Amino acid sequence: MKKSYITTAIVAFVAVLLTTVFVIVKNNLPQPGATTDGPKVDEESYLQAVSFSGEIEAPLLKTDIKGVYFTITTDGAVKFYTLSEDTGLKEIQPDGKKEMRVTVSNEGLRAQVYYIKRDGVLNGYGLFTADMNQHVYIYEYAFFKIVNVPVISSVPASYKKDSSVLLLIDTDKEDFYKNDKVYEEQFLYDLEKGTNKSYLYIMNRAIDDRGAGRADYAMMTDEVIKDKSGNSILFFSARHYHLYDTAKTLDIFKSGGSGNNTDNNRYIRDILGMYAKNSDKGVIYLKHNKDKTVVQVMRYDGKNSEKLYEFPGKYDSYLRSGDYLFNTQNNTCYSILTGKSYPLNVSDSGFKAEIFKISADGKKLFARGKTSSAPAIVLAEMGEEAFTSRIYYNSAFKYLCALDITDDGRYLCTVSETADGGKYTLYILK
């Protein structure tokens, strides 16, 4: 759930080594076997699995555009890339940049946003930090993202033209190098005129202890924005719960009425996680049973909720990627949409996943986790009824982030030198 405040001490960022040419460097790889602080693995198999490794200025993050990735450094510089078979990465130039300014909690935030457009899909990224404007006191960090304005009937006609975008802002610095962010501020923005208005009209937003609007009042994710339905978009809110609610209770809200959000649009109450998906029979969401011993997949049709499936254990024992849940206690992957379960067969019975990514078709799985000897990564492929896997160990995997599975089935991740960053290395495995 989105934090309702940001600590006053921003984590110090370590300067990163900038590189402009990427080559395949096998001797940069975390080496298998005796040098990996874990059980012996097949060195030849490991080296064959790595198709590319090379230093990179920041973790490689995915865009919403097929096959396009980006990096963003702490000074706000953005670069776009595509993947290639031979050299790993190919830098591509942005289509433009725009200094964007908005007012949030009566403070002016601005960022230089670099954007790119392919096949009608627009994505752009920028960064604000406190040292960029000494007159901003509440916000120390703000990540800017722009996307196409979701085409729903409630968007004003003046913002349905080509120059209009939806600007999303995430002010939690811990999300900086995550692919999946939570946006607590949303604006309709005209790139030509530089004008903007709130995407959700919020009437009675509560104030937190900093004097800022509650960050958990109206939260969107990339998933719900892409999952627009009819004349509304789903979003999440904790506005009806205590500001520092340790249970992290959330409700699903629904936009409506000329694009406005008002308190009476509280649609589904007390859900688990930030998961909400439209279906032809209603909205699918997650909830505990009364005893909190299982996670239930529910569907709400606007009048009644029905249970579709249930999975064992409490929600905090699960990781989620898209429409799949991974139970870290029994190493089993569950489909939220079908209820089917798929065990992950790992040769090390002590492996416990901490980060999990699954491909959109559910056929490939990528995880990083703990073992009794060293951090490890697991690369897995779907068999008839379970995932078969390979496991590789290395202490460097402790600082692995930005997992992704490419459209052609390769496993992609970035490893940092320390917990605070330092030198970054990109790995592409097959």
C-alpha cells in the first residue's frame, strides 16, 4: 500500500558509472560453482544461459511499449533502449522532451519529461528531487510518467486531442527502481499549452501530518489504467481508514460522473493488495476469509460478491505478478483468473522467493530468493502441470532488481554493487 508520508531523510544516491557502449562480457558474470557461495552448479550450463551482461548507468526498466525499455538516473536524465540479440542494448532517441509543472499540496513540482511514441502508444518519464527547487518543502522526490489519456466517456472533450496526456506522479522514493509503481497524483496535461487539471476531482481530501494531501487518498497503478472499462477507471483508496493504519486496509473506488471521484463512489470495501480487474461479469478482487486462513478470489457485479477460488495461507505469504500469486511457503504459483495451481520444482528445497515475475502467458517464471547458503535466482518454464527450473547462486544476487521477462522469453534483471546502488550490471539470460 502507498505510504501516507515520506521520511525527511532521503536515501543518498551513489554515483553510477555511465556507459554508452554495451558488449557481451562473460568475465563480468557472477561465476557459478565454488565462487558463488552455494552448491555446485553446471558451469557450462550457466554460461550458456547468459546471453548478455554489461555495465549500465541505472536499472533497466520496462515501458508500456512493446520491446522498449528505459533508464533514469538521479539527475533526471532518461534514455530509451531496445534489446538486440548480438549487442544486448541499442539506444534509441526520444521523440521529444517537455518541462512539466504541476501544483501538488500547494507546492510547485516540475520535471523535464522525455517521451517516446511507437504504434500509437506514448510513454514519458521525468524526475523531481528537492535539490532541484529549494522552495519546495514537503516533497523531496517525485517520479513523473506520462501515458495516453485513457479513452473513457467521462474525459472532457478538450483533453481528447493528440497533445493531451495523462500525467502520473509517484512520490515514494523507494519505488524509484521498481517496474510497478503506485501513483497518488494524476493530471490531464496539454503538452502544447502546458495547462493541466486534476484527472480525478477530489472534493474532501484529508491532510496528513506534513500538511500535504493524504498520499493514500486516490491511488492508481499501471494495471488499472490499462484495464479501463466503459466510462470509468478503478482506483484504490484508504481514505476511510486511519492515516497510519498498520493493517493497510484498502477499498476499490470507481471514477464516474464527468470524470469526477466523490466519496460516494466507494465500490468494493476491505480488499487485499492493489489488485482489481474488470471482467464481463464484474470486478475481480482479493480478500481474506473470516479467519484469515486463505486468500479468496472474489467477483463483484455491482450488487453482490461471489467467491470464485481460494488459495491457502495469509496474503503476506504471497508475491503477486500480474494475474498470478506465488506462495513463498510452498513454492506454488496460482492463477487468479482460473484458480489453477502450478508447483515450482526447485532442486534446493530451502529456496524462498523474495521477488517474483511471471510472463503474461504464464509460461515462464523468474524469481530471486534466499537459500540456506546464498542468495539465488530461479529461471523456470511451464511443463505439463508444474514449472521446471534452474537455480544459480551468488551473493551479488542479493541486490538484484527490476526483473522482467521479455516478449521473446528472455529473463532480464539488473544487479547493483551495494544496497544503495553503486555500479549497475545488466543481465539477460535465456
